Amino acid sequence: MGVISKIREKSGIAVGIIAVGLILFILGDDIFRNFATGGTSENKVIGKINGRSIKLKEFKEAEQRLLVAYGATGSLTDEQSKQVRDQVWNTFIQDEVLMPEFNKVGLGVSKAELTQMMQGDSMYMDAEMRQMGTDPQTKKFDKAALAQQLSGMQKNAPARWEFTKTSLVKKRLNAKYNSLIAQTTYITKAETKREYESQNTKTDLKFVFVPFTSIADSTLKVTDDELKSHIAKFKDRYKAQETRTVEYVKFPLSPTKEDSMAFIGELRELAKNFALSKEDSSFAARETEVAGNYAFRTVKDIPDGIFQEGKPLLKGGIYGPFLSGKNYMIVKVTDTKEDSAAFVRARHILFKAGASPAEKADARKRAQEVLDKIKGGEDFAKMAKIYGTDGTANDGGDLKWFGKGMMVKPFENISFSSPVGAPQLVETDFGVHIIEVTRPVTKTQYKLATIERPLMAGTNTETAVYNKALMFQDAIKKGSNIKAEIAKNPTLIAAVAKQLNSTATDLNEIKGAREVVKWSYKDETKVGEVAGDIFKINEANMYLVAVLTGKSAKDEADIEYFREQATSEVRKEMKKAKIMAKLGDGKGTLDEIAKKYGENITVQSIADATLGGYGIGSTGFNPASVGKSFSMKKGDRSSVFGDDSGVFIMEVTEKKPAAEIADYSQYKKQLFDKVLNITKNNSYPALIDLYKIEDLRGKTF
């Protein structure tokens, strides 16, 4: 069982390995096209696990089996594609790394266990299976309904049935293995006693402290040669991951005034045709960019834009276009029906009150004064923004639609019994409210056909933006630099995406930029090279011009990769040397030393410092100072030494050993939980090292 020793080497004790659970994707009919990589060799190696090469053809076949198991109903985004590939990759790790470990210790899952996981008693049933048998409306589990679903899956979707069983078996094996390894965790009496003493041995200290922040970074120049020397000295600390750094300039595809006018004209014509259509749902599905919910809805679930027109919602009525989120919407009411659930819409202004009668009376007085203003002609929404004290104030006090049981009783009673537009006072546990019903009580539900379209840049605008990006690209290809070109056009925006890993899909806040990352990882792409393509980022609605400005190789002590970290460490060493030189031999009393040093030095005393801390007093993270203080005896004085955030000289003024106790169980439990948590965070990386897993997918997909 070699993995145990390897994990112990990494983290002390071994525990949880990755869990491979069930997945239920909703995938696209054209999904296989999403996975195909044009011109890529089927024999290309996209990963290595324990010396075995995983080739593209094998990986695609595994993807295909997964997709066949779960069917296809829609297309995938880049992020969804990544999630699917990650699932397939984890399956390879499961088979190549974990299954051999399970076999070594003789783990298995019997047919009886699998049956219990799928449809057994509550304490054995898998959570995914329980979810399958839970009614989404009532939230109640129905064992008979689950059995019916599984029977249908076995009969009508055999690929999914087999995949589900296999996934459950692997999940169970993971749980057993994790539990088995966790049982190897053991805390000795000596370890327990040491934990107790570290928490309860107390030390009183007097010390001088000079923080590194007392010397400004700007006064210290760090050269590349110094960085290289530092990185070489601590090379085990500076092992980079393979990354790329890309500088890019954004060219947003913002609609012009002409685009907006043309778009509104299109929407009006569309609304006219929508009104005349006899096939509402199919017309909407054909013309929309966002899948609609063609079902009956309560007023609570209807877009606000419909009600802003101030018209009753009538069967056959067309409403819009209006802005809903980022899209413009046109809605047709195709049917209505009455239901038992009633809803009302209101707005309010809350005057919070204390518990005493005097505080409540004051709140009522203030509310009455504002109510009188509203009745005198002041705008309710304006008053709500001025006087409102809850989260609705910025929305003019609007509470949207709400049903019975959603508000406290006094508020509900007034809301469901008052006429529209008649503001009045009501007192609740929250305070005093001015409440006004803005829409009458209704039990009507509406079936809506909806069309949603975003306002996009027109063809002429897009062509103009593309040509602008092309001219910019041409200029920097001919030797100009991004900074100089932006100076000519300050409306442009440049940014740098640092340390991109091979599977990244985004550039900073820009989503859907996978093609840029793939270009940066091509073997032939050189540092300083301008991308030959103008990248169109559909999710961000822009064009990008990109330049590869940095590369780092795995485990390479790369100066650019670690520049910020290494510069900070070198500066610390410089500051430490300056401060220690000024402190000299540290002789004399601490007060004399502080007086001689001058500014930016403090003399502090603390009582009851413990070994469990990470610093001395208010000095910040300084673990070496803690260790040194506990290695000293009463009356000892340290030499001048540097730690993480400054330079110290310490004196131990009192030592208070931990008292002997009979029961250490509390400390044993604390230490056990601590070690177990460390193991959970480090066991999987230990397996990656042990089996030498190399994920090369980012250079293909």
C-alpha cells in the first residue's frame, strides 16, 4: 500500500480522495461538434497518468459514452464543455489511480450494497438517488416513484443505467477507502500532552520591535540579478506551474444611436406580426434568443415591464417592447385562468420604532407627517427614498407582488383589504408603515408567449469596430507598442491577464475567451508575438487584440512568474540588514536601545504569550519569534533577529509552565481534528505526485 507512505510524507496522515459522484447534464444535439477539434491528431497525447498516455481518440470515446448515457437537448457553452471534460478526466484518474489502490486493500461493492444505495432504506440510500425520487413541488420523497424511474431507465436508457450503477459503485468505493485511511489516524499520549502544553504554557516578554514597513519600498531598488540569486538560493520554494501571460486591448461592440433606432423599428414590426400570429408559442420560439417558459404564471412571476404600461393584462394583448435585464422583451397573453392563490402589489415607507411606547409614538408621529405630505400631493416614491429605512427605499418602497403568508399579519390584512391608491398607516413589529396598494388583489394566472432579444451592434458598426481593431493590430505588428497606440486613442482599454493555466476560459473579467488561451499555448506562439487573429468574444460582446507577453514552464524557477513574490522577499532581506546594522550588537537595556535607534521602534511588554499563537503581541505574523520565546528561559535575552514582518530583541521576564492535569481527552480531540483537516487538504495532491499525473488537455481543447 505505497500510497499510504507517500501521503504521510506529504501531509502526515492520509484521508479523503476525490469523490466521483453522479452527474446529470443537459447537453446539446450539436454537442459532438463542440468537442471536435479541427485538424487535431487523434493520436495526440492529452494527458499522462502513472506513465500511461491518454490519447485524444480515447478521451473523445469516453466523452461520447458519457453523452450517450445522458442524451442531448441543447448546445453547450465553453464553461459547460469544460465541465464535461473535467468529469471525463476525473473518471480516468479514478480508473488509473484510485481503482488500483482499492484493489490493493481488497475493497469491493456487493450487489446487495448497490441495491441499497439505489433504492434501499434511508440510511443507506445515496443522496443522488433520494433526489431523483423527491417531488420538486412537495419536496417529499416517494420510494415507489423512484423505483418506477429506475425501471424506466433500465428499460429505455440502458447506457445511462449502466453509467449510473458504475458511478454509484465508484462513489461507494471512495467512501470506504476514505474511511479506511482515516482509521490510520492516531494521536499518541506524547503528542496530546505536547498540544496541551503548547496551549497552556505561558510566557511574559519584553521586547523591542522594528517593523519592515518603517522603510519605504520605494527607497530600495531590486535588480533582476538579485532576484535570480534569491530564486536560485531557494529554488525549492520557487517552482512555477506552466502558465501564460497575455496583454490585450478591448474593442467593445457597443450599439450606436442608428443601431438602437433600427432595433426598435424591428421590434415594433415584430410586435405587429406577433399580434396577428395564430401560433403564438411557435412564433415566439422562432423569433426569440432566449428560451421562454410557455406555461401559466402568477402575477408574481411576470416581468415588471408588462405592468409599467398601466394597462390591464388581457387575453390576446401584446405588451412591449420593454427592457428586461439586458434584453428587450415582447409579451403576448395567450390565455388566462383563475386560481386559488391571491396576490397584491403594494409599496411602503417604514419608520423603525423601538420597544417603548414613547418610541412607537414618535415613529407614528413622523409617519403621519409624511403621510400628510403624500396626501397633499408629494410623490410617494420620492418620499420613500428620503424617509424609507429598509431595502426597498431605493425602489420607491415597491414590494413587488406578494401573496398571503408572505408578510406579517397586520401588513397583510391592510394590503388585501385596501383600495388602490389610498395610502394609510399600519403598525407592525418592524415599526410604523405608510402603505399604498398599487395593484388590486388578483387570482388570475396568465400564459405568456415571450420574445427576448438583446440590442446588438449592427453590421456596419461591427465592421467599423473590426477595422479599428485590425488597424491597431497592424500597428503593433509593425513595431509600435500597445502603450503608444493607446496614447493615440485614449478610449481604448488595455489589460494584462497573468499566469493563465492551460485550461483557463476567461481573461480576468472577460468570460468566454478560451480561444485566446488556446492560441497562447500553441507551441509555435512566441513571447512578444501578436496574435494573427482578431478574437471575437461573443459572451463579452467585443473584439480583442492579444499579445503573448510571458511564458513559464512547470517547475521552472521563472523570474517573471515569481517577480512580485521574490521582490517582496528580497526587500525584506534588505530591510532586515539595514535595521540590524542600525541596532548594532543590541547591548544595553531595551529602553536604551530604542532611544538610540530613534523613530519607528517600540518597546512592548506582553503577558501570557502561548506557543499556539502566530506572533508576539500586535507585531503580526511572526512565527519564529514565538518559537524563540519558548526556547528561552526566564531571564534570557535573545540576540537581534529578523522574522516575517520586522526585527526583534526579546527578554523573557516570566515563565509559567502548564499545570499537570489528569484528563487530556479534550486536547486529543482538538489535535485529531486538526491533523485530519490537514490530511483532507493534502492527500489528493500527494496522489498526484505519487502517480505523476500530467494534465495536457489545455493544449488541445
